[in-house]
Amino acid sequence: MNQLFYCIFFAASGAAASMALLKKGGKLVVIFAILAAVLAACQNALALAVGHLFDVNPLISMMTGSIPMTGGHGNAAAFAPIAVDAGASAAMEVAIASATFGLISGCIVGGPLGNFIIKRHKLEDPMLDGKEEKAEMSGEESTGILMGKNQIINAVFLMCIAIGFGQILTVALKSINIDLPIHVSCMFGGILIRLFYDRKQGNHDVLYEAIDSVGEFSLGLFVSMSIITMKLWELSGLGIALVALLMAQVVFILFFCYFLTFKLLGGNYDAAVMAVGHTGFGLGAVPVSMTTMQAVCKKYRYSKLAFFVVPVIGGFISNLTNAVIITQFLNYAKHLVGVA
């Protein structure tokens, strides 16, 4: 059920991608992909450096780098056994606890970072604070037409079609050994629906806003269910050295997202929201990005560009680049401990 709401939200995000947004987002996707790869490499280098200061096994140190941070619980569970086989018996426990720490930290630091950037660079517009986002989501202020149940039902139906397309695409690609995450496939389904209606005659603004409302509702349910299932007790066994390793990651990503992500993505409001999203999946998972970006957008205004670009990078591209980077750093860590 949780994944269903997740997929609906991403399908709605895809449906929000007009042709103008797709053109604008193309360049940013490339820049953001490079930034995500650089962050992952830096996270591993930082883990090994700080671990060396505390005389921690390099393989254990790696379990606090991009494996649980950019990678989340999935990569933690996938790569930790490699370290265990190499002699780091506590690697799995450290990786899972670190991933949980990252999720919680991402929820805590993302919002304040976004608020700091927006205030410092005067990106807030008092006339739009909280109002544009409301207009985007409710359809009341942008069109002057109240959404009825028919529009909502149509929006839900279209999102189901997008999800169905996403499932078919995922299965088809898997048959040729291409593993595309289901939520990314659903986003492509939403994009196709938007392109179809953009070419269709008539005014579809109310339908688009109904789709946005369905997506926002689904995101709220998904985030609530995700928070409920967080295993906070996994943090209780962390030692001082591991706490230092993890805190170093949190501090580093804040500087990285401010000085690099925000600046290189344009230094504007959209870039500020994307920097917030980068802290989310850079410390754990795309759902954290969605949660923190949503919090910032509710205070200021909605950013369609951020909600389009961040899921593509955090949910798909960074998974590919991170896997390559992790493999190289794990091999180096094995070399440091004398394992072939």
C-alpha cells in the first residue's frame, strides 16, 4: 500500500512536467547527476579519513559513507555482506544503523538548510509565500474554478493508467536486464499523459491541478506511513567513533549542498529547493527529499522543477553512479586491510 501512494505521487510529478519544464530540466539533470556522483565519492573519502583518525576498520568506515547515505537501507543491505565476507563482522549492523541515522538526519536538517538559503539570498517573495503552492495544489486561486469530484476521479484514473504503464515498462526493461525503479517508470507514464493532454485541444488546467492534488495527497500518506515504520531503536547501539563518523557526514553534506549544489544549479529558488532535496537522498532516501522539499514549499512556494529533477536523480541515476563508486572504494578498503 505504501508503494502505491509512492508511485501515484511520482506519476503526478511526471504529469506536472510540461514541455517547457522538460526542456528546462534537461540541463539541470546532467549537472545534478554529476553533483550526486561527486557527493557519493566524497562521502566515502570522508568516511575513510575520519575512520582513520579513530582507528576504525576501513571496511566498517565504509558502512558510514555513500553505502547507507546516498544508497539508503537498500544499498546498506546489499553491500554490507561484502564487507562481512572480508572480515568486518559488524558491517551489516553498522550499515543499517547508519542508514537509519541518515534518514532521521535528513528529515531534521533539510528544512532549516532550505530556510537559511532562501532567507540569506532573499529568494522568498512575501506575495507568494504559501500561496502559489496552494494554487498549484487546489486549483482555486490559479483558475478561479473549484475542482469537483469528476476532476478528482479523472485524475485518479489517469494516475492509475500511468502506474500501469510504469509497471509494464519496468517488467519489459527487466526482461532485457535493465533494472529501472518502478517509481521512475511511473513518472515517465505521467509525462506521457501530460504530453498527450498538452496536444489535445481545450483547457486542461483544472485537470492538471486535480492531478497535483491527488499527488500531494498520496505524498502525505506515503510520508506518514514511512515515518511510522522508521526503526529508531537501531540507533541505540552506536559508539562514539561511529557517531563522529556519521555527524561528519551530516555537516559535510550541508556545506556541499550549499556551496556546490545550490550554486551550480542556478542559485535561484528552484536551486534552493533542489539543494534541500539533495540533503534528503544524500542522507538516506528520496522520500526524505520529498518530505523536506514539501515542507519548504509549503512555507514559501511550490517548485515544479525541483519535484521533477530530484526524483529522477535520487531515485534512479544516483543509484547507478553510486554503485560504481561504492565498488571502487570497497576494493580500496579491502586493500587497506590486506584482503584481495
